[in-house]
Amino acid sequence: MSSVLEQLREALSERVDTTDAALDAARADKSGHAASGRPLAVVHAASISDVQATLRIAHASGTPVVTRGAGTGLAGGANAGTGEIALSVRAMDSILEVRADDLLAVVEPGIVNADLNAALFEHGLWWAPDPASREISTVGGNIATGAGGLLCAKYGVVRDAVLALDVVLADGRLVHLGHRSVKGVTGYDLTALMIGSEGTLGVVVGATLKLRRLIPGEVCTLNATFADVRAAAVAAAAVTASGTQPAIMELMDATSLANVHTYLELPPPPPGAAQLTVQTDGPTATAEAEAISAVLQHAGGTVRVATTPEEGELLLRIRRSMHPATEKLGMSLVEDVSVPRSVLPDMFDEIARIEKQYGLVIPTIAHAGDGNLHPNFTFQGDEVPDVIWGAASDLFRSALRLGGTLTGEHGIGVLKRQWLADELGDDQWHLQQQIKAVFDPTGILNPGKVFAR
């Protein structure tokens, strides 16, 4: 019997890549984590039939398959190692259909988030999920991790913006999940189950997306500087409690703010200062911005309102530059806990305690509008030091004690799998493993990811 590699080459020809560069790239993502070995091959799928052929060979031979997009994940969830097939859907990047009358688009998984919205703009439409990595991350990756982003407090996350999915199962069968209609409740919601499943249940090869019309009117962007991060978090909670609805509300602590200012060659912020960046949109944008400014000033903030679109874009660029600025300092473990918005100040208190207890500096940003924090642990070398894993474990358990969750949008991957059962509990942990076994009875889809003890 021919080898798996020979079968792949016979079925897929030049789409099978075994060059050193391709195999090395498939081992890693933006998390800094890399698989211990190199995959058997990288398959650059260009069609659904390519995906089906790959999975049929893998299923028959028991060969593991790791699906990849742009490789921008932050949890090691799409890293392929020894003996595995890295199945790249990055080349499947077409927009197959746009229906402005039905407010939907049908796309392939490899299209980049920002490229999709650039194309939709011509139709007066947009897709709301807005991760900070939108210029480099794919829609398929957004779906695989259940991504959120800066606009999710007002417009929802990926789960709120997907109507249907085309999925190739582990044995190569193609199934169509969900509906083109806005409403549809026939059977279990397998579309929602697939979102955030990190390639462990099937391979997404097409997505029917729920769109919005472009928001009329101007946007208003402002920032507010506070003496410390707790004061900024209290102010963010006050904005939420006030009943106003910003489209964006992002928080940067003193270390992350200073790092970005250095990276962008901007004047340094005041020592110790934390910053909230807020944007309102729609017909009432100006009135909402004024109301939010009053709340922030009452909470002790020094407010600056952008007077031009360019100035507003700079304020948002400062926030979006957090990850590249941190990359300049060394390797980073980028975390992703979420807590109820009312306890955001308490979570920052926990981070301060952990910094002191473990002798670390933990630059942290937050989607303050929905309580999703991204603490960053920076280190030198390729291996995460034990002290950082200890601090991260403390951080995760602190978030759970406050009624939160291990991940709001990055996924579990390999970096958080040892804590998953702590959040789910034994019954749900076993139930979820049983669900995976139904979709992937031979265990070939992204093995070793998400579930471990």
C-alpha cells in the first residue's frame, strides 16, 4: 500500500508542499508556541474537493489533520506537528455571493477579514466582527476561534454574525449547517456548535455571513487618561452602567500604553497613566460621545475628543498596535480572560496582585465594553518560564472566581487545555468529549488541542 504522502501527491499533485519553509511555518502561530516536530506535508487546498480528498486519505489511514488559515492564532490551536497533515485553506479566499436585499454574503474561509469588508463597502454593507488582527486574520480563523474584537460590545461576536456553514467532516462528507433565512430552529444548532470549535469537529469550507448596512452619520472618537488602571476600569464600568452604548471602548494600562507610544514614536504618556479609547457611531454619535465624556470626566478622566477623522484613526491605531509593540520586547504569552463588566476593576486588582506576587510586569489591554482582558506575559527565549505559567494559572483561576471564563475570543488551543476542566466541571467536560467523538470518531481532527488533563 502506498504511503500517505504518496496518496496525497497522487490525488492533489502540486497542492502538496513538503518544502522546509512550508513545514516550519505550519508548526507555529502568533502565540509563540510551536509544535515539537514538523508535519508530514502542507496541503494548500484550493477547493472543497481538495479538502474532501485530503480528509478521505487521512480518515482511511488514521493520519491527523490540522486545519490552518493565516496562522495568526494566539493559542497554538492550528499548529501542526510530527506525522500530521497541515491542511491550509488560505487559498480558498473568494466571495461567492453578496445579497444586499437579504443582508448576507457567502464566502470561502481563507478571505481576510479586512479584505471582505473592503469589498462589502462597495455594496453599502459590512461584517461586524472586528478583531484587532483584522488586517491579517481570515474569516475561517475568526469562525474557528469564535473571535470578537473592538466592536463586539455593540455589534456582537462571530457567533452573532454567521447564518450557515459548509463543513467537511472527518471522513470527507460535506454537510450544510444552518440557514440562509434569519430565523431557523430545525434540529440542534450545529452551526453554533461549529463556531469556536477550533478545527476539532470539521473543516469549514464556506460561510454564509449575516451582514449589516453601513452605519449612517459620522463617528466620534475620544480618549480619556486616568491616574491608574483601576480608575480607568471603574470609569469603563460607569459608562456601561450609564446606559450609553459605545461602539468601541478599549482600555490600555500604563505599561501597554507606554510600549505602544514608544513603538509608534509618539510622545510618552504621563507616568502610570492608563487610557480609555471610546468611539460612538450612528445618528446619535455626537450626543452619545458628549454623555460618555461627562461620565469619564466625573470619574476623574482627562478627556480628549478627536476633531478630525485622521486624529480618530490615530487613537484607534494606538490600541491596535498593542500586539506588534509587545512583539518587539520578546516572546509573549497573550492571554484572553473575560469577566462580567461590573467586576472589571476587581480583575485589574487581581492582575496587580499577581504582578507583585510573582515579580512580573503584565501589560494588559481590555475590550472594556464587554469585560474581555488581554494580559501579556513577555519573556526571552522560546520556552515559557515556569514563573509565567504559575502566574498565568493564578490569573485564570482569578477570572473564574470572579464569574468569568478562560477565553473570550482566542480559544483554548494547546496553551489553556490543562485548565479547561476547571471551568467546565467533570460532567460538561466529558459531555463535550463525547460530542467530539460523534463528529470525529477516529480522533484525526486537530488531536491534542482543547481537551487534555
